[in-house]
Amino acid sequence: MSYEDNARIINDDIFDLVNEVFAQERSSGNIERRVNFFDTYNDYFVLTDDGSYSISSKEINHKVETLHTSTGAISESFEKFIRPMKFNYDEDIAILDICAGLGYNSSAAIADFMKHSKANLTIDMVEISKATFACGLLVPSPIPEHDITKKAIEDELIKQDYAHVSLEKAEIPENISLNVYIEDARQTVQRLDDNAYDAIFLDPFSQNMAPELFSLEFFKEFRRVIKDDGIIATYTSSAPVRAGFIDAGFCIGLGPIFGRKQGGTLASPNPEMLDYSLPKNDEIRIALSDVAIPFRDPGLNNDSDTILEARTEERHDARHNTKISSAVKTPIFLGDEMDDEKLKRRVERNLKKMNIPSTTSPEAFYIVEVEDDYREKQDSMNNSTYRILEMKKRLEKVKNGEIIF
Ligand SMILES: C[S@@+](CC[C@H](N)C(=O)[O-])C[C@H]1O[C@@H](n2cnc3c(N)ncnc32)[C@H](O)[C@@H]1O
């Protein structure tokens, strides 16, 4: 089984149908089924709250996700991926769109760029599934700029002998260059130039479905290809993802909240590009808890189950050794008086294994006093990344008995 067969792509039924419709177009030149696809198979498309359409993923481990939030597929692109960027519209802009799917994020970037700039825009769109890209041709365009993206996708699908007839009539403006890669993003990224991108949109399915697209090693490639002032945006607030960015040499900050309870994540080599700190408890968990052990994919070729299993094992080894146990959310109680005696006993049992006698011991205060300077608005001196790294260092000193209180 190839990685693509196993990867988290669109629902099997629609996947088979789309492949069949394009196979027929190739063999007979007949475009009728493509033209009528959306009306005929409307049930496969999920209408989101802003009127744009999404589709569902394959069922994996009894889980199905849609490609976008129900709050609004195209609104999500603008809110999560465009709004946090700090593009200099006087200069050329280069964007890497990972998991391009129906092409909404790239289309939002084109719309934003055409409104603000006369310079050049390059977008490299990467998507593993031809059928998913083909679905992008079949949905009604939520914004006019989606027609430009469709044109680039169709050209590549014809080049790769998946589609046969050119139906997309939009012209790609001369100052916009769209490169379409249809393969595993982990392969693509290794061939990209150093220091090339102003922005990376990272939009995979969730970490339990696609941990391979959130790994430390994948992020190290991002560190190589992104410019020093570049920004990565992703929707997840996950601790292992945020920890992975820091281990790969990025600073991190809070991303916009849209269709979720918590804000996403922004990462940049330059802390000044990131306006907002993570919530305090998120910083503490990333610095101290085994929940923040990142996903690892050393050769950028492991399957998702291998990555998830290896992480579970690593978490187990780290607990009570280099990390405080995440059980009963132990680390977030450091520095707090606790009233609940039963919970307190459990928390302090975990802490003692790390040489921290209690939640209010000098050791506990020493580790989390870093948070006394917490500010929601961050800058180059006062930011989440600095605090996380400092707490991590302090925990190590306490555990190794390097500090006597
Ligand atoms: C949440 S959807 C992305 C939605 C998309 N950004 C859009 O604007 O429509 C995730 C996408 O990741 C793709 N994908 C899964 N594994 C991949 C991989 N290894 N490399 C590239 N794309 C992948 C899926 O086929 C799916 O289209």
C-alpha cells in the first residue's frame, strides 16, 4: 500500500467517483459528468456557514473530519491564514501552501495580494491527492480568485494526465505564479530552496490523523526554507506541535481563534513577528509536561501509526525523568495552594518524583516565577518562547539537584 492510499484524504465514495469521472473524460473526451458533478452529487459536499463548501475525509480510526470548519471554509482561510501575516506589499511575496486541498487558502492569499500589491506573488501549493485537487475544480468558487487557483490546478492535472480538457477560463495574472505539487509534502519540502518563503500555511487534518505533517523533522525543513521574518500559521493549539516548533528553532505565538475554542499557533524565527503570547497554562505545559513531547519522523517517511506509537513510548520514558507527569494536569498547579486534599496528594506524588517537594515549595516557585513577568502582548524580550525555554532549564536544574534551596 502506498503512502497516498493510507494518507488522510477525501472520503472513499467521492474519491472513487471523482477518479471515475476524470478517467471517463480522459478516455472519451466527454466533459458532461465533470460539468454536472456538483449538481449530481451535491450530497457529498458539505455546506459551511459562510456559504462555501467543504468535503469529508476518509474514515480513519472511526474518525471523519471535514476539510474545513463548519463555521465557514473560505472565511477560515482569511481569518486563520491571511489575517496573522505581516506581508510587506511593496516587495515580492512567496508563500508555501501545505495541504492545499480545494485551494481555498491560496485563493484567499491571491485575493488579499491583489487588493494590496502590484509586486509579484509566488505560491507553491502542495497536496497529496489528485482527487482532492480535482474536487477543488468541482465546487462552486467561493470567491472570484478561486477561479485563478482552479486554472493552475487544472493545468497541472492535465499535465499529469488526470484531466483531459481545459475548462477553466480564468487567466492567471502575469505577476502571479502558482506552482502545483501533487505529492507527499514531506518529499516536496526537502527539494525547496533555503530562505525562500514569507509565509507557510500548514493545514493538515488533525494531529492524530496526520502526525507526520506536524513532526519536529518536518518543522526543521520549514526553518530552512522560511525567511527570517517569515510566519507559519496553523490552526492547532496542540502542545506537541508547539513544542516541535520551538525544538526546530522557531519562536511561537498565539494564532487567531476561528471556529474553535482556542487560538491556533503562529511560528517565526523572529519573535517580533508574533503579537500575542500563548495562555500561561499552555506555556507551563509545553515547558514542563510530557504532553509536549513532539512528534518525530526522523527520515520524513514514517506512517502515522508508527509516529504516534513512538511518541507514546517516548512520553512514558520522559515521565518522572525529564518531564513532570501530565496526569491530573500536575504542572499547572506549581506555585498554587491546593484545597482539594485528594487531588493535592496525587499532584505532589508526581512532583516529588521530580525533586519538587510540594506545589508551594521553593523549587516550585523557582520554576514558575518566570511567569510573573507574563504579558499577553509579546515582544522580542518578553515572550512565550523565552519563558518556556527558561522554565524547561529550571526544571532540569531542580531535577538534577543543581540548585540548593
Ligand atoms: C484540512 S485539508 C486542507 C484544506 C485546504 N487547505 C483547502 O484550502 O481546501 C487537509 C489536506 O491535506 C491533504 N494531505 C494529507 N496528507 C498529505 C501529505 N502527506 N502531503 C500533502 N497533503 C496531504 C489531504 O488530502 C487534504 O486535502
